[in-house]
Amino acid sequence: RNVSSTIYVLDPVSHNFGSYIANSGLPGTNNASNVISSGQAFFVVAGTTSTSTLTFTESAKTTTAMNTGSNLLMGKALNTANVQYLRLRMAKDAVNADETIIQFNSNGSLNYNANLDATYRAGYGAVSLAGLSSDKVQLSVNVIPLPKQQPEVINLAVNANATGIYSITLRDLIAVPKLYEVWLMDSFRKDSLDMRQ
């Protein structure tokens, strides 16, 4: 009660937080999922009142979706039909990476919406990548409506703790109609890349 639907878990490999929004139908960032293993640490954001509670009942347990390994997170499988999103990944190498998701939903907003978006939680990894809402909130999951008549610019907050060669890749592009072009614009080099290609 009075708790955010976003779950955060620290990825022990990349040292960045993964986020997962319950009942959104979206995958999580940085290997976060809807299953929390017994004994695994995780974070949720409490509301602004002193009566926030997080309660798990027996019906929340699962034996069919057991995760193994070091990337574990709790819950039942979700229906992901009609979920439209893209997931971007910034990486220096196979270990030093971070992800952000932009979901397209008519209920979304270009400004931060605490009921739909997941704020970015900084870890101590070598790279960080977050979506940036119009009101300058860094988000690990940014839920916005599909553009109507004009192109929409979604800014990214990109950072690394050392100089080097980094890549930004389109990891997933799910159910976004082909009439929408997806471009990565480099403001520093004044360059652009068609991400669908």
C-alpha cells in the first residue's frame, strides 16, 4: 500500500541498477525481471505518507518461473500483448553496460509521471544511460505517447567514468509501427543514425 510499482535490483556484474515495473508488460532493464528469488535484495520506493507497506502473500510465490544465476527478481508471468517499446543499451564492453526503455502508451506523458515511469537509480557502474523526461527527470523506463503529427525528441542522459569507445545499440524494438522512424542523433558530432537499419 502506497508503494511504487517499480522494483530495483543491483546487477552485480555491471554495478548498475535494473528496474522492473510490475504489471506493465515490459521487460526490465539490466536483467531485472518479475521474479525475486528467495533472499535476494531489492528496492521499492515508498510513498510520501508514513503508512507505506509492502506485503507478500502465498499467492505471490511461483515455482514455474524460477530464475537462476546472479540476476534474479518475484511475481507471476504477465501478458505482454500490445506493449510497444524500444530498449537502448550503452556499453563499453560485455560487462560495463546500462539500459533504458522507452514505452509508447497513450496514457504516458512527456513529463515525469510517477504512476507510469521508473526513475533512474544510479549504481556505481562504469557507464550510465537514462531517458530524460521533458521536465528533466532521469528515467530508466520512460512512458510516452506515440508522436501524433510531428517528430518527437527523447533526450538521453549518457555518462561514463572514463574516456573510451562506447556503443549505443537498439536492443529491442517491439510493436512500434514501421511508419515511425527511430533515429539516434549525436548532438556533439552533429551526426545521426537510422536505428531501424
